[in-house]
Amino acid sequence: MNDSIPTIVCHRCAAVNRVPAHRLGDHPVCGKCQAGLVPGHPVELDDSTFSKFIQRTSLPVVVDFWAEWCGPCKRMAPEFSAAAARLAPDFILAKLDTESARQTASQFGISGIPCLIVFVKGQEVARQEGAMSRDQIVQWVRLVRR
């Protein structure tokens, strides 16, 4: 990581936190609400939180665009959670329900779900549609970040 003091937006209260890179593995918490900043499980985003979270978090963020009615999304959910545990603290994994966050889903042209997008400093750097296993998710994310 190039930033010596990365910024991480709290998924719960949206406060922007600065955490020294060498402390990311120490389970840092938000200075405002005490929520875990790199929780090792997917965080929930919506239309109101997505943009700030993606733009201001300097760690890479992997977002699962999904919907409740989607069978492959439901089957991939535990795999995505397991991948979050394996990828922390180098990555933050997040979920965005395309049914309740239609504005954000439309902004990114989501046409098939599940759809994973890797964002680095607010920019989309990779996209993958279709369900994957935890090992496939981890391998794909690490390959993207080389």
C-alpha cells in the first residue's frame, strides 16, 4: 500500500477515519461510533452511503451487486463472506442490494447479477459477473491488485 495513513469511511456512521497502514491488522475501530473499520465481513452500502464510502476509502473495496430474488446471489453470499475474512485487512468487501439502491446500480450499468466490482480510490478497476466460490473470489481479487 502506498498510503502511509489510509483513510477508511465507517460503514455505520460515515465518519472518515485515518489509520496507519501498519495498524490495519489490529482491528481498528471508528473514532466516532466504535464500529470495526476493516471487519472481515461484508459491509452493507446503499445509495446514500455508496459514493462517499468508495471515493474516500483508500483501501481497495470489492462490491457485490446483488438482489434478494437472485438465486445465484443467495448461493454466493456465504462464499463472499468467507472471502471477506480471508482478504481483510488488505481489502474491504461490501454488498449493495440493486433493488433498494437502483440509482447506484444504474450508475454502474449493472445488467447481470451477481456482479463484483473492485474499486481503488473511487475508480472501477475490474468487474466480474456471475457467482464464484470463495477461492475464486480471493484469487480474482488478488490477481486484479497485482
